[in-house]
Amino acid sequence: MTTVAEKAFPAYGNLPKSWTRRRLRFDVHLNPKKSSLDMEPGELVSFVPMDAVGEYGGLKLEEVRELQEVYNGYTYFADGDLCIAKITPCFENGKGALAEGLTNGVAFGTTELHVVRAGPSIDRRFLFYVSIADDFRKLGESEMYGAGGQKRIDESFIKDWMPPLPPLDTQRRIARFLDEKTARIDALIEKKRALLDRLAEKRQALITRAVTKGLNPDAPLKPSGIDWLGDIPAHWEKGNIRRFAQMKTGHTPSRSKPDYWDECTIPWFTLADVWQLRDGTRWYLEETAEKISEMGLANSAAELLPAGTVVFSRTASIGFSGIMPQPMATTQDFWNWVCGPKLTSEYLLLLFRSMRQKFEESTSGSTHKTIYQGIAAGLEICVAPIEEQREIASFVFERAAATDAAAKQIRSSIDMLSEYRAALITAAVTGQIAELR
């Protein structure tokens, strides 16, 4: 039977003569025991939730706690240890880092980490690069156990991984080479991401200005009396959103009825489709992951909503919005707005896109954040005359398209740099770069 590690052999080609292959269990210690700690209960240590673990390196060490608070129920690691996320999608996304600069040299963090402590025969920075190389992550992904969002990497995969291992001095030379090269690539990527942030700010300012002040800079203004709006053009209306659009709630019919879900044709918009709206560049909803049948709608509280309905996510991913280009139904995770004669779908969408901060302030709940129906229906908005709404939407869509095109080019450049970085790391740690052998 071919082991997982052996599956990677063809990718390495012929190794240099001084390099060997052996299971990592002989060179590392996995998940070291915290019982060896010699610290007082009140001493401070770093605390590292999963959000503080970087992708392909780096830990955010902003949080500290007393040892007695975290000793039970969290994963222990120390300076020099390698942390590898074990749960999907964190593992596939490259979450993992070499621990450095911990408070008192010690940290406790999320239980969804494997901790790898390098032995004397392996350089810890070289080990870090082995852990983020493509072969390790991709084959690890294929060996995850569990179902859905609970799939994990077992520690046996790491123990039995057989990377090419050069002599210790070569490991250190490779690590220094990759430190230098990846630092340059990361700096360039960071500059491009900063440019993306500026473009996003410019796009947001364009939308907010247009739907709160209009296109005529000389238009007389009046106080809106609405905290997030300030002054608005004097000829605009203001009021509760229910004055201008009808609110519809989504619903999920029974999953135990095959006739509701098999061979269906009606688009069914769920939280699984919200990714389309996250970057804010799409105005209209696209193909949905699921479809529902007419029978499913007829025998439940679900409703077929008309084209032009504006959807608004109210749970989990709060405040994302888009326009239905065709009749669709949604789950209960959305508030849906059918515009009346005084409000266009495009203008309402732009209003929603300008209200992100307001939505954040309107959420309730500790574990599962949501915007309740009464709060959503009670939102106050400003509304321009209908023809002016169309002019504003046309202007914003055209200007935003130019910004989005520039952002798309930058994201493509970032993707190419990231792919080059990954290929460089894999080539270096598998002996494919001649000057590093």
C-alpha cells in the first residue's frame, strides 16, 4: 500500500546525493506536553486564537493572559515551535507560523493547532518552509478526515511526512535564501494590497457621496435629521424605508422533501452564495448553488420574489446586498426589498452599500449576530426624485467599473506573485534550485 508521503516522491525528482528522505517523526516532537512548564499560575503568556494565526507565517501577539486562565482547554506552544492549523479551511489556506517573541517565551491558543517542535537534526525555519510548501498542503488536504467544515489533519500525517532533508548547514542556507526572497515578495504584495485598500476607499466614497449629496455640488442642502446622513439636497425626501419598499422575509422549506429540491429550476439564494457580494464589485446576484421547485414554494412560507428585488443578508455575513436579475427565492437569512414607484432597485442597493457602518451598529446577539426585522424595517433613508436616482446609479456604475477594472488587475498581479512565492518555496525545499544543493 502506497503511503501518503510516498505519493509525493514523483514531484521531487532526483535528490542531490547528500539529501535523504525520512519520516518527520524522527526529527521533530509533535504537540509537546505543557506539564514541563516551570511557571507560576499568575505569570503572563501570549494567547493566540485562530484569527491571530497568519497565512504562510506570522502570529498576532496582541493578547496576553495569566497562565492559570489558559492552562486547561488550550494548546500549548513555545518560542521556536511551529504551529500548523489542522481544521478546514485554515489548513488549506496555509495558516501556520513559527512562534517567536511570545510573552515569557510561552503561548496558549486555539485547540485547532498542531504544534511541531524541531529536533537537533532539523532547522526550525527550514521546517516552517517545508510546512507551507505546496506538496505538504495539497497532499495534506487530500488526507483530511471528518465531514464538511469539521475536516481535520491528523498528527499522524505530519509524523509520517517524508520531506527531502539536506544536511543541516544546507537547511540553514535554504532558510536564509527563502527569508530574503519571500520578504521581498511579501513587501511587494503588501504595497499592492495597500493600493487595493485605497481603491476600495475611493469606490466607497463615490457611492456614499452620490446617494447622500447627489451629483450637483451646488444643490441647496437641508438637515436630514438622520444621524448617519447629515445634510441632504433640499428637494429630496427622507423617511422610513417601509415608505418606499415592501419588506419580504425568506424561508427554508423542509429538507426532508425530495420533491422540493430534486431537478429544480427556481434559483435559491443562500448564505453559500454571499461570496459573490463580499468584495462589493457585483451589483447583481449570479448563479445560485441550489435551486428549489415550484412545489417547494407552494407548500411553504418561501416566496418567489420578482426580478429587481434587493436582497440584504441579516445573519452571519451581515449587510451584504445585491439585486435579483430574475425571479428567485431566498433562505430566512435575508431581508428582501421590493421597491415601490418612488425607489429604483439600483438606488436602494447603493444606499445599502453606503450604510455598512450603520448595519454594524444595528446588530444584536452575542454568538450569532443578526439584524432583527423591526430594526431593518425601521431604517431611515433619503430618496432623490426617480429620474435623479437613475442618473446617480448610472454615474456610480460607470465610475465604479473603472475602479473595479484597476482593482482586478492588481488582484491578478497579487495572485501571480503568490503563486511564484509558493513555487519558489517548494523548489527550494525539495532540492530543485541548483545553487542551494
